[in-house]
Amino acid sequence: MTLSVLNCTRCGGLGEVPHWRNDGTKVQCTCCDGRGTFEAPDLEQLCAAIKGRKPRTVRSKRPDDPRAWFLWRMVRFHTGKDVTLPMTATIAIEGDPFKPTLDAAAKVIAMHFTGKESIGSARWRHAIHGESPADLAILNTPVTDGDKPFEERLELE
């Protein structure tokens, strides 16, 4: 059985959260826009939204849809096109209970493109834990390419 609708992880399906002052009042949940739930992602539609012009590539411009943006950004991370941590795209889908599904899809797409496990994860494991990746050449590749969105370039400074 597949679940087609899941509760927002921030508000738990209520559509509202306690006001930031914690005075007992509640405000609309900004993650789900007050709906309380999220529909399952249409992975075919999302893949079409991030597809590049050349085979086994993703588009150069960031998609507007938050889920497509997250998938696009995670594919870029896992393929090694941009190994900075994808914080901005992760924030864009805050509360989405299907985030693990989208991340798993990004890993599968990246593996299909490169034939390798996550290059971004391997570089971070090396940086933080000193683990050597199977392919040492990935340590000498650029941190990002020229397609990094402007709003994410602050991560580089």
C-alpha cells in the first residue's frame, strides 16, 4: 500500500502551529500553507521538470517548484556538480513528509547519471571523518560549477 497523502511534519496535520510568542495562540503553518497534509510527489513530473537538454544532465536553471528545486539540487549534490550543503533547497520543502522519497529519488538519478554513489556525500565524509572515497579523483574536482543559483552563492563566501 502506498500512501498518497501524509501529514505535515511541522504541524502534524493540524494546519496551524503555536504562535512564536507561545502565548497559546496559533497561526497558519507556513510549511503546508495551512492544509495540514502533503500529496505524494509525482516523480515523473518532477524528473521532467529537472531534465537537462543533454542526456544524463539536469537543467542549468533552478526550477521554481520547491519539490523540483529540492530534487534538482540534490541530484547536483549527489553527482558532484555542486557539493556545497543544500541548505536552501532543504528549507524550501520544510515540513514535507515526502522529503526522504525525494532524496532517495535524487540518489537513484545521480547513480544513473554517474554510475557512482553520492559524490557530494563522499566528499563530506572525507572532510568531516577523514574517510577516503573509493575514487580519490573526486577530491580534486571543483566545489561547484557555473550553474549555482545566485541565492545559494552566499554559501561560497
